[in-house]
Amino acid sequence: MEFETVIGLEIHAQLKTASKIFCGCSTAFGSPPNTHTCPVCLGMPGALPVLNKKVVDFAIKMGLATGSNINRFNQFARKNYFYPDLPKGYQTSQFDLPIVEHGKVEIEVDGRTREIGITRMHMEEDAGKLLHAENDPFSYVDLNRTGTPLLEIVSEPDMRSPQEAYAYLKKLHAILRYLDICDGNMQEGSFRCDANISLRRVGQQELGIRTELKNMNSFKNVQAALEYEVRRQRDLLLDGHKVVQQTLLWDADMCRTEPMRGKEDAHDYRYFPCPDLIPIEISEEWIEEIRATLPELPDARKDRFRQDYGLPEYDSAFLTDDKSLADFFEESVRSGADAKKISNWIMTELVRELKGENIGCCRTSPAQLGKLLLLVEKGVISGKIAKKVFQDMLQSGKDPEIIVKEKNLGQVSDEKEILKIVEQILAENPVQVEEIRGGKEKLMSFFVGQLMQKMKGKANPAMANDLFRRAIFGK
């Protein structure tokens, strides 16, 4: 019995506004608990909301970036449920009249391109946060986050594997960052994901019973949780059991899902239009004004990197997946260094040194990286020395030329000086010399390695190879 996986994602993107969606309280992260609150976001009697226009601007922007329809007439609704971090007893959201509908994004998995539909996007306010004390039998409520503007992005159930869900999530994350409407920080909860997953027999049209994986905050966790659910649901169905519709949490330590609660449906929330907010009417002029601010998006930038810089598909995709990384690359290229070499250094040396940190934490500027690679291209330093200089650049923030001069790291290209060491090495290794003459060409790297060790990596490698060959073969 073969099963097909069906996945849909609901993404909550916290919008980069200075103030909340319906009041003037700050949205800054990390402040002392309950310091960014007022009667409006606390739901005090008689306090009335006022819509933040920038939230609407950002929603329109994301809709345009995903080829979606912008609904000229949309409306806020009350989503009623009771939870300790929801002070009003309802969430102001959108229901039957959302601001954005019917969009799409393209993803690529295993060399295949697929189009994933976006059902809708709607504006809403975030809830607060519960802080659970480890050793105390109670929890604390922090309402700073209450009222922070969210854009909820609901996909069609178009994904057929956890890998496709991962690719879709990464693509939307990149678009939001390129638009500069969400910082995408999953650790701080400003980009969160709920995943709905079900299995059905291959060829069956009706969807299977789904489970919802709630509030996952890392790309790897989303993929791992979905892979686990595929296995769990498949085992249940093969054993003749039914999948129970419920909300699950992912336990990353135990690598398994755990039940949280029974899954609610829309009617459980008793939606009705919000009486405190008038409907929003969006003019064509407003939409065109936002369209004019759209930047170059990831897919377009990826294609341009291939065409303008001659980068391979892999390099272009890797660099443009993160706007800050793509910006760093382009600024480095302006130095005049080779684009492919810059790409290689960013994808290996730089990314490794960042250790997952944002590139904004890097003390080396794009121009400095370009200067470093120009020093290698001009033969001033070797590639091996360049790596040492780069380590120093990351720690000190100094220009590479200064470091090379201060530490006397310039490459030695004096033929007489290198030849003296070459002759010494050959005299010390007569057996290896005869083996090279007998056809063991790979031993040449042994000799060059010996030379670099004696000259502390400063010898011109091309000149060293040439001198060894002339000394051994008499050419």
C-alpha cells in the first residue's frame, strides 16, 4: 500500500514596524516583561484600536512579491478563544475577507521546479508569551509581544515531501528579508511555522486526516518533525488504525511529536467582524505606490548572478538565499577581484568563520575581502598565507595590506632564494628524486610541501613547482 504525503504550511511573520498594529507601543524585542503595554494592547474596557498603516503597506508588498491578488476591500474579524496570554479573550485577525489571496512561489528540490500555491495572507495581532518556571508550579505572563503585527501566510496543500516544505519555507523567508518587512529571526519568534500534514493512498483525491505541528522555530526542526510524522502516520495506517486530528508539539531532544490539544476548526473560534475597526478599502494608486518600492527578489537576483558574474547555479542559489550574503558578494566584486574566487571564499572561509551568525557581525568588510583576493591574484601572498591573513582580518578588522606588511607575510618570488632551498631539499631526499624521475609525479607535492614548510608558506608556489622540475629533469 503506497501513500502520498500532503503538506500545507501556515507561516507567521512578525512585521518590522516600530510600533504595534493597533497602538503606539514599541515592538522592540528583549525588553523587561510587561513594559511595552498600554490600555489598547492590554484590552482594557473602553480602549479602541487604531490601525497602523505600515502593516497594510507591508501586507500589500508581500502580496505583490508573490504574484497574489490584493483584495481592494478587506476586513478585520475577532477570533475568539481563551488563553492566559490573550488579555482580550479574542485575537483581532482576518477571516473571510483577507487582504491577500491566490499567490504562488517556485521551489526547486532535487533538480525539479515546482509551484506552490498561497491560499491567503492576512494581518493579525500576536498574542503574549508564557514563561514557564522550571521549579515552580506556575507560569509567568509577558504581554510585551501582545499586539505585535503579524502577517499569516497560508499555503495550499501542495507540498509532497518534508524536503519541499523546507524549500518553500526557505523561499518565503528569503522574500520577506529581501522586502525588509520581517527580520526572519526564528530564535526570537519573529518567523514561526505551523505545519499541517496528512497521508492518503496514491491516486486518492480526498485528503487524509491531518495533524498540525505547532510553532516550530527552525528550518531543520520543521523538516525533522514532518519526516517523523510521515513515518508515524504511515505506521498507523498500515496497522489499520486511524490518524487522530490533533495539534502536536515537536520535542527536538527526543526527536518525536507530542500531543498538545485537539485540533480546532474555524467554527470553534466563532469569528465575527470586528466592530471597533472599519473595513479597509485599498485604491489602485496605493497598490502602484507600493509596487514601485519592490526590490530585486531572490529568483531574479539568482539569474542575474549567473548572467552577470558567470557563477554556477549552486553558487548563485547559495549567495542569493540570504540578502545580506548577496549584498556582501556584490560589494566585494566591486574591488575588481574575480567573482568566482570571491564566491568560493564566502561559501567556505567566511561562512565557516561566521558559525551561523549573521554576516552583520563580521568585522571584515566586503571591500577588504576583495583586496585580500587581489593580493593573491597579483602574487603578493599565497593562498595559504591569505587564509592566515583572513583570520587576522576577522579579529582585528584591519586591511589585508597592513597585516601583510606588519607581519612580513609577502610572498617570496626571488628565484635565487627559492632555488637555494630547492637544492637543499633535493639533496636531502635522493630516493624520492629518483622515484619522480621514474614516473611518480605525485611526489612533487611532497617536495613543494617541504619547501613551503621551510619558507613558512611564503614561497611563490608556481615558481617553486617550476624550479623543482628544472632541477629534477634538467628542463
